[in-house]
Amino acid sequence: MIFLLLDVDDRVFELFTTTETLSDTKRNRKALAKIPHPEWIPAALRQYDKEVGVRRLGWKTPDDGSGRPACRGRYDFPPLEDIYGDWEGAAYFDMPDEPGLEPENPRLRDFKIVDIFVGEAGVGLYHDAAQDPGLYYLEFGNGDEPYPLHVDFAGYLQLLRHTMGYLYWPKVVLSLLPNDGRNPAYRTSVDRPEKFRRDMTAWVPEFDYDAFVACYHAVKLQNYTPSSESEGTTTT
């Protein structure tokens, strides 16, 4: 797993102008020990924590006078103790003027952000008794529920090899799913897949959109029903 991320890092450094970097293998063991139900943490995230710890890299295209379209990207994988911390203010919001009032969906208290690729959105998963391995896309503060990407963390990293963290690339994944009327890729930025294809083709010599799509179908979880669509889900 660490070699996959190092490969992505190296290619970003070669092709783009970096805007921020952070890499840290230190662990807060006391905080890790306080994570409730550690047995619910997916194996791929455990491996990530063991091998990587923290990885953040932001980039933008250089102003090289080539006329190619400007774009940017970012991936930000926090330490495990932060991932499994409290995401009030992002995944859910309490009502300070109405003490004791639960969020509209109390299960959002158990939603954990894995990749904070932009300040307004991220990708995460539920940490509860459902033990759902799938990742979900979530825009913060707009009232939408997390929407399933139908990939786990290991598959997400495989896709990162193709996308290099291109801004909002998870919405391109959503565009590959059927339009069920809730899929946010069909409500905003409907041109994003074509822009993604155009920009990445312009800047990354080896980029192949069809290979990206094929990778998604290869890592997509099979025989998977997102727990958000299951009735009677048990929460913590």
C-alpha cells in the first residue's frame, strides 16, 4: 500500500506544482487505544495506518504557457485516530440552541472521513455494527446523505493511481453509477467526467480514461448492498 501511494506522490511531483505536502508515520497510541470497537476497522485501513500513517498532497498545474487547461487536485488521508474521531461540523451538525436534539440522521455521528480532498467534501465510511466496508461521498453541510461509491478503501487507492487526486474525482465515479435520482453527480457538475478526461489527458501522458473506468469496475464491490440502503441497521 505504501508503494502505491509513493508511486502516486512521485508522479504528482514530476508533473505538477505541489501546493502542500504532509507525511508522518508517528502514531498517537493513547488516542488509537480510545477508538471504540477497533474490530470494526476494515483491514485495508489498518494496513494503511501501519504502513503510511498520514499522507497529504495538494497540487496544481504549472503555468507553462502551453495553453493546456488549468486544474488542481488533493488527497488528504488523516491518521487513524483522527479518522475515527468526532466529525461534528462536517458529517453532522448538532443544534446548540436546542440541547439534546439529535441530527436528522443520528447514524451520521458514526460517519468517519477518510479522505478530505477539499474543504467542502470528503469520502468516508460508517463505523458501526453494520461493518460496512464501502466508502461514501459526502458534501459537508448541504443536507445530503452520504452516497455510496461501491468501493472499499483498497479499491479507492487503486483508483487514486489513475486520478492522482484530481479535484472532485469521486464525482466522476458517481457518474458511472445508475441515476437513481439521489446520485449527486447528476444534480451538479454534469460535465465533470468530460472535464476530468480532458484535463488528465492533457497533463498525464499515460492517462487512459477507459483504463480508469475498467479499474473502477474491477475494484467495485461485488454482491454489495450499502448499509445506508438496508433496513434495520444497528448503530453504536
